[in-house]
Amino acid sequence: MCTFTRRALWTVGFALCLGWGIHAASRVDESTRRDMILKFNKRLLNPFAIWLAARRPMYYGVLHHTGRRSGKVYDTPVVAKLTSEGVIIPLPYGTHTDWLENVLASDGCSLTLNGQDYTFTGPEIIVASLAERLVPPANAAVWRRVGIKNYLSMKTASPVAAAAETLLAAR
């Protein structure tokens, strides 16, 4: 099968699935619709976003965090903006997501953004009025329009702390 035919079939299949999803979502209540969107993001969109972020510079990065109960290392795609002191991450799903609770419980995480690895500590949830002062106005305007009310702020770990963490992980 030629490349054009394969792409055309994939596009038609995707469009049919998307249409079915939109139709099904329009027939359910708001909480069920939100759950459907979260499952779609977790199972399909997030793995694709992680794959894409590893291959080219993007406005989002991959957050590496450890599960607070399992101890397992997880990768989660997030929109992130570096600041002079650390990073600001908008929280479109609120303050009770698993990845956020993991980061808060472990007092930090690492982030791969545009091919660079960063280590952050001191996670703190801040309100939009504080976060919007720390990021470029264009980002603040888009995030405000989307309705994001809370942000995660973290400080860049000191080079000494990062080196110690690397040595401990190697043992």
C-alpha cells in the first residue's frame, strides 16, 4: 500500500473515531464528559506528546516524578515556562492530579524541556495573579483565556544538590 493511501485511511479512521467521540460526549453529563477527556489524554494524547517532545523543541516538556505510593518513576507531559528562579507550570486540571500530588509529596522533580534536563525543588501552588507576573505576557494572556486559576511554581535546584542527587541515584 502506498504512503498516500495509508495516510488517507488513517486520517479517515481518525476522523470517524473523533466524530464518534464528540457524538458520545455530547450525550453525557459534564462529569462523565470530563472523565472521558481525561482518559483520552492519559491513554492517547500524553504518550504522543511525550514521544513528540523527545524529538523536537516544543512549548511543553516531560516532567519526571516518582509515585508517592508505588515508588515508580512516571513521565508526564506538561506545559512549562522557565523563569529566572525556576519554572511555572499551569494546572488546567486543578490541584488534585496524581502527578502534582507526587511532585508535592517528593518535594520536587526533574523536567526535560527542549532537550535540556532541569531539577526543581520546593514545589508550591500559586494563584494566577502571582504566576502571570513571572511569565511573558503572551503566555499569561492565553492561560487566562483558557481559565487556568492555579499554577505550580518550583525553584531550580542548586548545582551541588543536583550533583548529590545524581551520585545517590547511581548507587
